[in-house]
Amino acid sequence: MNTQLLSLLVLLIATLYASAGFGGASGYLTAMSFFPIPVNVMASTALVLNIMVSSVSFTSYTRAGHLRPRLLIPFLVTSVPAAFIGGYMKISEQMYTTLLYAVLTYLAVRMLFFHTPTETENWEPHTISLWVALSTGAVIGLLSGMLGMGGGIFLSPLILLLQWGTSKEAAASAGGFIAINSVSGLVGRILGGTLQFGQFGLWLIPAGLLGALIGSHLGAIKFSGAGVRRTLGVILTIAVGTYWINTLFAL
């Protein structure tokens, strides 16, 4: 395995995802899927990187004044225990791959083609229903724990679609959501015996940290949410398209 190439990919992914408040798990999983890495090692490594990158991103966005607690706390109440359960569950490699690329396909389409109402002028935030937030947090947490993701990449588009907050407020919420749920999912993997972190992962930590510092600063201060959203959509589209093409040729 070319560890240097994978480290470079992690650096680029962390920079892009952190600029939008994300931890980058879906990107890391996509990059690692093209290398001979076992499924459990992929998920565990993605979680560790997610915790680090999303924590840095959350800190940057909070310092820039974009955090609204009401866009974070209600979702965490149910997502944390659900992420723990998801991380504890053992699923087959075929089911894992199917779930992973179904999620990535949705994210690619959503980020690339759909304009969000919060990107228009004279927009006013909608009221958040507590029960909707609690139930949504539970679903996102369970799926995130199973897939080795932090869940913010689901929460952020939801905040924008339902017009609960701006792009940068969604990014701040996503960063905190990802960091806490990734920790919960990681604990679940430890107790469930599914935690496997290879030595190559030590090469990825500095790359992820550098990318997080660069991306979160740019996203919180310089970039627009729409521009980063489209960039991530292009990256995910290429990754998903490559996977499905390879799958078709393998048949």
C-alpha cells in the first residue's frame, strides 16, 4: 500500500471537509476503499480522523461566532447513544459496502445539484421541533455508528434544507455533532471488539491535522458555504462514479 499517497489524499480531504465543518469520514472511507485495507480498519481509522478533524473545525467555527446551541444540543441527546449502538453492531462486508456507497451517492447528488433556501437573500430561520430533532438525531447516530461516520454530513444538509440555520451555523453544529458522535461510535467499537487501527494510520494523523487547521480557518473566515458544498459534491461524485464503474467491470 502506498502510505504516502493515502496521506496526501487525507490531507486534501481533511482540508476540504473541515472548511465546511465536516470531519471527512466519508472521504477517508472512499480513499481507503481503493487500497487493500480491511473493512473494520477502514471504519476505525475514519472515526479517529473524524474526531480530530471535526474537533478542530468545531473550534474554529465557534471562535468565529457561528455556533447556535439549539442547532446542536437537541440532536446530541439521542444521537450519542444511537451512535454507540451502531458502533457496537457487527455487519457483513457486503452490507457495509452497500450502505456506505448508498450514503455517498445521496450526498454527492445532494451537495452538487441542490440549491439550499438559506443561500438566498431575506431568509429567516424556521423553528425547530424538539421531537423532530430528537428522532432525527437517533436515526443519524445509529447510521453513523454503523458506517464509521460522525453524522454531521447528514445533519448539516438537513439544517439547510429545513431552513433552521445558515451554512456556517450548520457547519459549526456539524463539527460538534461529528466529534461527539465519533467518540461514542469509537467506544462502541472498542467494547464490541470491532476496533482495528493499523500502523499506517499513524501516517494519516499529521496529514489530517494539517488539513483540519487549513480548511477550518478558510471555511470559518474566507469561504462561502455554497462553494464548499459544490466542491464536495464533485469529489463525492467522482469517488462514487469510480466505485460503480469498477463494480460493473468486476461482474
